[in-house]
Amino acid sequence: MPSTDLIAEPLSGSPAGAVYADRGTSHFDILAVIMCAVVILSGIGAAKGVYLGTIPGIGFSIITDGGFFLFPLAYIVGDIITELYGPRAARRAIIMGFATSVLAALCYWVIIALPPFPDDYGLAKQAAIELALGPVWIVVLAGLAGFAAGQSVNSLILSRMKQRTGERGLLARLFSASGAGELVDTIIFCTIAAAAIGITTPRQWFEYTLLGFVYKVAVQYAVMPITAAVIRHLKRTDPTYRDRLASR
């Protein structure tokens, strides 16, 4: 007769004999998946340069990339993760974003390397894919470097301020951390990604970097009351957070 120690007890609601790990009550997995999706889509979109015209009178060109509208969301999600689960969980989410971005870049390389149909349509599609996805690895590299540095600064400021103020001063933490993190991220990303996007002069780089920083920070500041409301809601609904708060 086999030892009863080796027979797993079935969990409530699961088939007899089936054993599953507890997924937990945390919202971290959902937030991390959102961050990974945003990082991957931003890398694809950012390979396209976007020209929105020139500001009359000063001649300032409005230059950005195709992922500009997405990337602030990654920082918003990063703020939520850091505030709820701490800097260690934020680093884990960043690493997950890195891994999925690298995997995406490798997949693009394989897709490009696979032989196309030899007809005119197949060759035209191959050329289009090479043109669209070929530079993405540079954007992914830029995104990894910028996001690692920026999110690290963002997470450090957010967590250090929370250690001093506790649950108070949430908006102040978000304001301070977002601006510093986005500045570091934008400078690094724009410097590395400029060649892939088609930026060739120092003036274009400056216009691209300045607009990118101002836009990202403006979006984060504009939705900060919503971000704070989401954080407060998740704090109320996450039983582990409530338990640890009550046990202090």
C-alpha cells in the first residue's frame, strides 16, 4: 500500500486527485501583464517616426514616434506596482518586460529570416516586413536601457518617500518620482533610438527628446488623480495589504 503522505488531498472545487498551486489574491499578475504588453507594443510603434508639423513663429518641429501615446501607461502601471507591492515587485515586473521585449525582437528576427513566397506579392511583403520590423531591435535596446534606468529611479524615489511618510503624501510621491524617472528614461531612449527612427541632426534629437519628456510627464500628471484612486482601491481590495497595514 502506498504511503498516504504521497497522496495529495484534492482541493475544494477541483477534480479528485488534482492539485493546483494557489494563485494568490494579489493584482500583481494582471498589472505585470499590462506592463509587458505596453512595452512590446511601444517597441513596435516607436520604430516609426512621426512628424506633426512645426510650431509657427519659433520653428520648433513636433517630432515623436508611433509609440508615444502608449509608453506613459508603463510608468503609471509601474507606479501602482511600486506603491502596492514595493520596489522588489517593481523590479520583477521590469525584468518581465525586458524578457518579453527581447523575445519579441528575436521573433521578429526569425520572421524576417524565414524565406518568403517567391512571387511579386511575397517579395513585396518581405521588403515591407524588413523595413517595419528590422529596426525594432534598436528600439527594443533603447527601451530596455531607458526603461531600466528610468523605472529604477522612479521606483527608488517612490519607495524611499513612502518609507518616510507611510500612507500619507501619495500624490506628492507620484509627482516627484514620475518627473525624475521620465527624464532619465527619455534622454537615454531618444539617444539610442534616434537612428532607427530616422533622426539625424542634434536639433531633431533635442526636439524629439524635449517633446517626448513634456508629453509623457503631462500625461502622467493629468491622470495622476485616477492613478491615485486606482491605488487606493487596490489597497482596499487586496487582503494581504490590509492585513499587513493592520498588523503594523
